[in-house]
Amino acid sequence: MDRPNELVQDQDHAACSLDASYVLTGEEIGNLVAEPGKPAETLMNVVALIARRFGTDVCSAYLLEPDRANLVLAATLGLRPECVGKLRMAVNEGLAGLVAEQVRPVAVEQARNHPRFKYFIEAGEDAYSSFLGVPLIDRGVLQGVLVVQTIEARAFPENEIRQLTEAASRVANVVSEARTLDRFIAPVQERLWALARNLWWSWDHDASSLFRDIDPLRWRQLNHSPVALLNEYPLEKLEERANELALHSRINYAYRRLREYEEGEHTWAARRAGVLRARPVAYFSAEFGVHESLPIYSGGLGVLAGDHIKSASDLGIPLVGVGLFYGQGYFRQRLDRDGWQREEYLETDVNQLPMETAIGKNGRPVEVQVDTRHGPIYAKVWRVSVGRCDLFLLDSDVEGNTPEDREMTSRLYGGDGRVRVHQEALLGIGGLRALRALGITPGVLHLNEGHSGFAVLEAIRQRMDDEGISFDKAVPRVAREVVFTTHTPVPAGHDRFDADLIEEHLGPLREALGLSKDRFMALGRENPDSDERFCMTVLGLRLSRRANAVSSLHGEVSRAMWTGLTPGKSEDAVPIGHITNGVHAPTWLAPQMFRLYDRHLGTGWHLHGSDSKTWDGIENVDDGELWETHFHLKSRMIEFVRRRAVKQAARRDEPRAVLQQLERALTPDALTIGFARRFATYKRANLILADIEKLATLINDPKRPVQFVFAGKAHPLDEPGKRVLQQIAQLMRDPQFAEKFIFVEDYDINVGRHLTQGVDVWLNNPRRPLEASGTSGQKVVLNGGLNLSVLDGWWAEAYDGMNGFAIGNGRTHSDMNVHDTRDGEDLMRVLREEVIPLYYQRDRDGLPRGWIKRMKRTIRTLGWRFNADRMVMDYTLNCYVPAAGGTSSDLRLQL
């Protein structure tokens, strides 16, 4: 065919780049737009102009379908027009799929010779030899692929590829509109996918119920993953199901609310934290527990990080999360017939997760590099939408890495010290470099525990380069922007590395900072002149100007632990404060309780959940209504526990008699006590077993029965913790405890949600003062359960004598055995003399009025205080805004 005049015909110039004038102009783009609401015609105008401008025989636009796993031909000049809207390919097939999969240009002179070439006979591609495809990206999100093809073999030079890439960027907004509005994608499917790809749905009951109602059984089997569910539903089947259930109006309502939420400007932070808009908070954490379908967490630290980012989103705080993507997550827990924990590691299918490739400010996928003595480590970056916030996850499973480095991020808290320092270098150094590649300049670095401490060193290096200053001058400028949160008073919880590991992985960064080996190691040593191992917590405390523990008591313990960092100062003068943890109410509150609060606290109460006055209305709730709601949740929890117990027994090939016994285990009429947490020995899960005979007598009282539900994981290398877990699990086989002692395997957010919403009492008996805070009991508070706990962590500042129950009086003993014996005896006494009598004291209506009074008091006095909104507000006002230089006054006393 004839070439347009714009192209140079001289053979000597065939490989030249297109002149700058050939790039599509804004005026030309405007002229392409057909009548409003007709994106198909607009797309045809686009491909026709590009084909002329670039002198190709074919130009086609392929759009991503809502599942983001398939491409559909949306417009073409050169291929058969009848294929438009019908020709589909997966992103893992064909050359166009390769462009979408790798989010980068692909140029091939002889397409048929490429291993990813796939022939679509219906498209009429027989005549074409060369192929050039570039990604269509709008506002950092992949929308589709733009392809040009020629009959004659043509080697596309770099400058032509660059010109087509630029042209694609100029028409990407038109393509985005076509994806949203045109006939290629049904509105119901598009809107469900938009909901599925923002984890906002996970704390919005109306949105999550949409996915559950589409297929309740598969919803449960797929671990409540909307992406996995929608991947199983083709368009026709989804439309049919939506019509059957009359879901269209609910889908439109949820979609509209998501858009209003994302675009809302009148937030708490808009009035109080405007300084963060231009330079947001970068929140680093080794794990994020946002939802069970994104398995990159192990326990409390990750769940806290998930709640933190969700509350930041609700409050409108400009915050981005930075973490690692673990391809195998933590581990799946299975118990054998002896009750011994076995670990299983399963690969996570990223196509079933709400993640997208993160696109940098240059329009290309972000890839970071961290140099070590044994060579560079590379990582790609995933983007996860969490309401208004973004979570960026680094993944080392990329080409160019050694097999060892590709496996580095496969498991959370797996491997030895070498693997851990690998991961932490990638998290801190790579994480900050990823933000820079994304065009994000944080005004605050919040390090959630010491794992990400290397981020501060990278920030210092960047400041040195940007401002041309020395290390000593850069340190105070960076440190005033750093917030460091320590989470554990247990020495083993603080990562420490040998000098050779530090030099192997941080040597290049040390040299860039201009530091000697000794001076670099001193940054992580409590005593800089010693030969101590490098401690990440010491690094975080030393290079931050704002440091906090996570409860009042933990603050005292932390100041005592780290007095060595401030020689000459008293313990009280150590600069570590505290911000007590809280939980994200919409995430952990049962829908039934949410509706009860709507009726009595007022619609929209959760927007003011950190205000104590919000909760006063709980006293006006009818006792019967509150008790019936709780009883329903308890029955629901018992059904869940039975189902899980039967499933795990069947997997072990237990006899039918055992399965039948488990099908009727537990009863809603009995006082139900829950215990679920990490099985570390200091948490003393077996404290209740100190006197087995007394315990058996207690739970088998026919008039006042008691039953227990346990869950939790021991670290794979923690043999003592595994033995405690085994001791608990074996009680299920003891005739004295059968049907009244259930251990639920594979503790995760889903198990935690059911237990905290349904138990009567939440048991927590760590060895004081080794519980930094604890948040599971706070989730129970929101749902009307009562806490029975040692006065440690958050409970030490929450208990008032009438809003739950206390084990002991807060005193400890230097002899651990005496300490444990004393607490065990007190636990049994409180159960026997306080908890059980109050629960079974009923009036003629069958209501435990005294118990319900205590339920109301715990909700009213604790619901607002131990709320993640209050926690994040505290961080914002006391840490983030001052660190970002946003305070209007700060007068220092002269001493």
C-alpha cells in the first residue's frame, strides 16, 4: 500500500526516528473525539490517525477487560472489522498479551518467529510480518495495548518505539473512557471489578455482601476473594446471576459510594493535616494484614498495619504503605493426629489478587535495584488500592536475580539471618527507591518496627546527594522526619545481625554514606564502642526524633530497655513515648452489631468513632436486643468452628464417629471463652491447664457449663511453642474435654473475625509485662464481648473494675515459676467466683442483666479509646504534622 507523504521515503532514512512534529498534539487529540458517549468512534479515529502518522498497515487498540487478565480488540484499521468486540486473548498469550503482561513495548521484525506469537485466523493477520506494541497507561494504571503492524518486515528503531509510546500516552485517557463507557465491557462487570480491585470493599458490609451473594459457597472456598470469584464468572454468567438476584441497583449504589469515598475532600485530615498532601507519610512495615485474601501477614503486627492504613484512608490522611510481597505468604497450619503443627507453603496466584504493576513517573513499570557485595538485587513493585491509600509491595521474583534472591521474598519471616537481612535491605532501601521512582517524595517516614530501619539510611544518602551535604549534616535533617514505633518488649523480637552480614548486604550503602565499618556498625549498637551485633531497633531509635511504644505500660518497659542509648539520663527521661494501639471498627465489627449501632448511635456513627460522646447511646439499647444480637453472633461463630473442625478432622482421615462428635461440638447455651494469638511461650496459652482436674470440674458443671475455642500458630522454629499448642490440641481427644475444647487450625483474619465477634469472653494471659499492647481483645469490645486478661498491654490502661475482668493485680514476681503459679491460681479463682456466676445469673426473662450491664459499659468506655481512628489521629497530630513541619507554634523551654 502507498505510504503517507509524512514518512521519509529515502531508504537511507528508513530507520530514522519520526520528527517531533509527528507526535500527536493536544489539538489533534481534541479533533479525534467523536460525539460524547461514542467512544467506539473515537477509538477508530485514534487508530486511523496513528496508522497514517506512523506509516503502518495496521493499527489496533486492545482494551483490558475488567478482570485485567484478558484483552479485547476494541478498534482496528487493517484487521477485519467484524472482530471488534469479539477477538479476545489472555495477557499470558500472544504478543499483545506480552506487552500487557510486562507493561513495556515489544518490537518484533518477524512476528511469526517469536515464541509468544499466536495466530488468530479470524483477524486476517496472514499478511503482516512486523509487530510493535506499546502499553496504554492512564494515571498510572494499564488500560490496554496499542499495536501497529506492517506487511513488510520492519525493524522498529528505539526512537520510533519512543514516539509511539508518547502517542499512546496522549490518547490513553480516551482509551480509559472507552473501557468505562463502551459496549465492549458491560457496566455490571466493570463496576464489580472496580469494587474488587479496591480493598475498600473489605470494610464495607454492603459491598462485600454483593460478592458473597453472587455465589456464597465459592465465596467461602475462595477465601473471600472478589478477584478470584469474578475470574470464574464470564460476562454472560455474571449478567444472568445479577438479573436473578436483582443486584444491579446494589452494584450501582456500592460503585457510586466508592467513587464518592475516593473523591471526598471534606475529610478530617483535609482540615488538620494539609501539609501532608504534597509530601505524604510513607508507612513501612514488614507485613500488612488488610484482608485474608491478601496473605502477606502473620499476626498482630501485620493486622495493626492493615488497620492503620485503613483508618488513614477513612480520615483522608495522605499515606502510602510500603512492604514486601511474599509469594508463599506465612504458612498454612495443619495439625497431625498427635496435635503437632505441620507447616505448608503454597504459591499465591497473583492473578487472583487485587494487585497491579506499579507504574513510575516515566510511564514504565517500577523496578528497583539494591546493591550488595554479592551483586545487585532487583525487585518489581506491585500496587494495591486500600481505599484512598496505596500500598506498594516489592517482589524479588524477577529475571536478573540469582535463584537465591528470587526466593528471597517468597516467605514471611522464613529463613535464617541472611534471608532476613536480605529482606530488610530490600524493604528499607528498595522501598524508598521505589517511592522515588513513583514520583512520591514523603514528608514523613514511619517505621512500623525495626525491620524497615535501613530506609532511614537510604533517606540520608538521598539527602546527601540532593543537597550536596555530609552525612553528619544530613542525619538531623532526616531524623526529624522519622517516626519509629517499637512493638515488643521481648529481646528475641528485635532483629540483630552479625557484622559480616551487614557488610555483605549494606557495604555499598555504607561507602555511599562515607562511613567506616566501625562507625556504620555503631549506628546499630547500644554501646557504639562494643562488638555488639547490629540491632535494627537501636538503628530506628537512634535515627528518629519521635519514637513510641504501643501502650502506656509498654512505654515504661521500653524506656527501661533502652536507657543505654541516652547515657547520663534517668529512665523517665529516655525519649520514647507511647501511642496505644486501636482497631479499625468497620473491619472488625459484625454487620449485625453495625446495624444495631446505626439504630442507637445514629447513622454515620463510625465517622466519629473516636469521640467518646458517640458511644453514650449504647446505654439506651434494650437489654434483650443487645443479648439477642450477641447470641446470634455466638451461634454463627459456633457453626463456623464446627465446620472448620469437621473439615480438619476429615483431612486427617479421622473415624466417622469423631466427625459426628465435632458436628455437634459446643453449644450456644454455654459460656464460651476464646483464646487466639501467636503461640509464643510467654503468652501462656496453657495457663488454664495448670490444674487439669479443677478445669474438668469447672467446664463439666451441667448447670453452668464452660467451653473453650483456641486458635493460633507457633513459629515454625519455635519447638517450645509447638509443644504448648500440642498440649491444647490433644485435649480435644480427652473424654473429659471432648466437644468443649476445640482448636481451630490455620489462624488468620477470617478465623479471628469469627471468634472475636462471637465469644462471650476473650482470654489473654501473657506473662506481664511482655505483652506490648495486643489488639484482639479490642475487637471483642466492639462486638460486646468481655475481656478476661492479665493487666498488661492495652488492658492495663483500659480496665476499670466494671468493664471486664482482671487476672491478678498487676504485680509480678522475679521467680518465673512463682509468677506463673500465682497467675494460674488467680485465673481459676476469677472464673469460678466472678465470670461464671455473673454469666449464669438470669432474671425471669432469661437475661443476664448484670452481664449485659458490663457489656454496655465495656462498649461505652472502650469503643472510642481503642479505636484505630483515635490511634491514627494521635500519630497525625503528635508525629506526622510536626515531623513534616506543619505546626503553627512550638515553643521550647530554655533550661
